[in-house]
Amino acid sequence: MELGPYVPLESTNCTLESFLGCGSFGYVFQAVNERGKVSAVKIIFFETSGKTLEEQEAEKLRLSREYKLMAGKKHDNLVEILKSTHKPFTVEDIQALLDIPCIQDRDDVRATLRFRSFQAEERKQIPTLCIQMELCGKTLRHWLNINNEIDNPNLRSVRRNIVKDMYNGLKYLHLNKIIHRDFRPENIMFSFSSTGGEEFAFPIKLGDFGLCRKVHSEHTVTDTLTPFVGSVTYRAPETNFTDYSIPADLYSFGLVSWEILQIIKQKDTRSMFHRLVHDSQKHLVIEADWWFPRWAELIIKLTKRRVQDRIQVCDEILLMDAIKSEVTVESHKQLSAIQDSLVPGYIVNINIKDDTSKFYYFKVDNVTYNGVNSTSLQHLRLEIGGNSCTIKNLTLESLRIQSNNCIVSNVICDQVDVDGDGNQLSNVETLHMGEAVGNSGFGISIWGENNTLESFKCCNTLAKVIEIHVRSILRQSVDWEAFAQRFGPVCIYFSKSSDSCTIKNANIRNAFISGTRHGLLDIECNNVIQINGLDHSIKSSDAVNLIDNSKRSLIRLDLCKK
């Protein structure tokens, strides 16, 4: 194997071994270090002709931007920048590049290097920046050229995974207030396969950060950006001027996603893109059933000609896998986006980091709402109107079940309301801050039939403790408002319309039980239970006080155990 010049990169000594291609402002080579580990090295020649020392220094800072912005940024879907060094190249160094076998048929590259050799001979050396980075496989453009001729059903999941990885990489950049400015298939790489057995290995990685710029925030516009940067095919209309920001990247992402999913041939991209963006021919975006749900609508929103009409941030994009039927939401915008897209069988993993509180109503049957971190407070007031749903591992502000046969487990919130039949709740804890949770003031309220509540804890500390310790201290009918006025906010409330519900293993301050045929088992109450209605069964329970207004109830309650 013939080797190119030796290049010192801080503490790592690398030798160039093959030519990979041209990137922003430089040439990219495959390199190997003393231990045999491969990487990629970009060599950027500084143009100093006719420039003052101040201008040369500004040029050096500009060309060093790629390393400075990306140093220390690690993500599975970004090409990792490892090290950099400023190395003056001599005539001998450039001649070694010219001798690398892989560029012998690249007349354009050799012509440029010969010009650099002439400059080095004239000036003794040329100031050069060498950036060492993770070695990647082939580009997305290579993959599309091979696979965008026909629709191969076996590649549909691959296409979705490519879009998903692109999105995650771009999202990470934007979270770090970095815009790419040259998002296109040529700058999107597959992973390097060390065994050489896989030509297009995952994960997909965004690369070539030479045009990246820092912005102050996702919502501010940086007015000093250079116009007309990036590929003319994929760049947003506003990049013809200086006032553009993150939405310009999202525009490019929308076009590349469309090209991948709809299998658009490269020769047709410019025409198709122009017709969609400038002629508003939305019918060109034809969504297949294997796409991410509602992705055609999303592509149209991403590629709006006017910035103000376009999606502004990555949080407005949600990748709902049509095959796995699972999605993770991390913001209110993402959760709002799926309200009209859910179908039975979906799993919604909730990990919202927003601090603002918001109400959501979901009406689709058989959906699972799962907390990614059960102890992390989600500022959600959640109402479930779909039957047979599962709500688990969540800490919420409030939860209302207005449906049947739902399962609720491992949930903490201020207030829970159940208005339906056959619902099963277990390991539920209400913080129950009284009037702060709403007009009802209940920790948990039950309004339907055949609902089961097991392992329930009410943490309310506002109850007014009484020390009467006499069973049946009150016989006349008392409504829950009067009860709450006397004994504090109600931990458990069973409405008059409730029937045949069960509570097992509860630790509460008080309870107001109405309706018929309820069963209470293993209840610890350190204040008051009031029983109304008829035909109830209370067994193996302790309470400090009981108000028994019921009829035909079997009550085996140990009093005064406090």
C-alpha cells in the first residue's frame, strides 16, 4: 500500500493513504495512525494571495470554524470531529499528495494540487489546516443513485431509518444552536464498516460542517450570514439573502426526505422541487402507506417558500413509525402534533421537558401512554376519551379517564377522575392539594361501574382531624361539600351514580362513599370515612372515625386505631 505524507495531528500521528473526495474548502483523505486505527483527514489550504496579515488571520479563523463549532460534539448521527492542527505544507508534502494512486485519474484534483505546489515553491510553504474526523462510509448520494431507480419494498424500512437518522442528527445540531447550511445527500454519510462487508452501514451521519454557523437561538435570525451558500438544488429561497436561520436547514431536510421516501431520481429533483416550492403543486407529494404517518403534509410544511409559513423548529416534526406503532414525544408541540394522527395500538412514550402546563384530550381506543421517566413531572393535564387505553409510569398534573376498560398503573398526580366502567387503577398516588387541583377538590373520584382501585395513596395534609372516635357519629345525609368543609379535601369520592366498584389496599386521610354495592378492603384511614348509599361491603379496614349513612351494608371496620 502506497502512503501519502505524514501529518502530525496534536498527539496523534497520521499517514494519509487514500483520497476520499472534496469537501467544503478542502480535500478529504483516509488516514491511519501508528496503531492502525483509520480516520479521515480534511486538508484545507489557506488562500493568502494579495491579502494583508489581518485578512489572512480572518481567513484562518473562518476556515477553522468547522473544528471550533463541532469540537466536543458527539452524537450517533453526526460525523465526530477528533482533532485539528495548523501545518505548513511544503512542495514535498504536496508532491506526496500528488503521488497517491487514488487521485491519478482525478485531473481536477491534480490540477489544483499542482497549482498549490507552484505556490509552495514560490513561498517555501503554504499555511494549511488539517482536521481529523471519524471515517465514514459512502454518501447518501451513492445510495440513492443505486436505489432510486425502482421501488424495492425490501428497502422501505431502510428509507425510514435514513430519514430518522438525518432528523436526529439535525435536531442535535439545532439544539446546540448550530445551522448546517449545506444539508444535501452528498454531505450525509453511512457509517464505516471495519470488516468491509457492508457497503452502506447504519447509523447515518451528517458531515461536512465547513459551512456551519452558530445562531443565538432557534427563534433569532442571524443577519450576518453569507448569501448563496450550499447547493442551489437544496438550499432555501431565503439563503439568497443574509437573514436566514434554522428553518433554512429544515427546508433542505424536507426536500431530501421527499427524495428518499418518494424515490425521486436525481435528474428530476430540481424540476420536482421547483414545482412544489414555487408553483405550490402539492399533489406531487404522494404519501405511501409505509411512510411515517402524515409525512406528505409535513414535507409540504417543511418546504414552504416563505419562511413564516414553514415549520420553524425540529420539535414540530414527529417521526411516528408506521410499522413499530411507537413514538417518543419530548415537547408540547410534538404531543399536539400526534393528537389527530394516533391509531389503535400505538405506544406514546412521554418525556416532555417543557415547563408550561397544557391540557390534552385523546379519544383513540387502545393506545398506551407511557412515561420515559416515571419520577419526572410532566406538565400535562391529560384526559383520555378512548376505551381500553393504558396509562403508566407517569407523573402528571391531573388525569381524567372518560372511557371504559382502561388500565392505569404507577401514576402520580394532583387529581384523578374516573368517569367510565371497568377501569383498573393500581399503584396510584395523588398529591391532592385541595382547591389547587380544581373545583372538585377530590384526590380521586369514581363515577362509573365496576371500576377497581388497588394500592392507592393520598398524600393530602390539609384534612381537618377530629378526635371523636365514635362509630356512626352522624346519621343525617351530608353532601360532599359539607363533608369537605368539616373534614378537609376529600381523598376518595364515589359518586351517587357509581356502582360495584372496589378499593383495595389504600392509605388515605378521608373518604366519601356514595352509590351502591362498593367493596372496601384493607383501607387505612387516619381521619373519617363517610358511607352513603346501600349494599356496601367494608372489610379488614381501619379508620379513626366513621359516618355511616348507608343501608344494608356489611361493615367490619376497626375504629379508633390512630
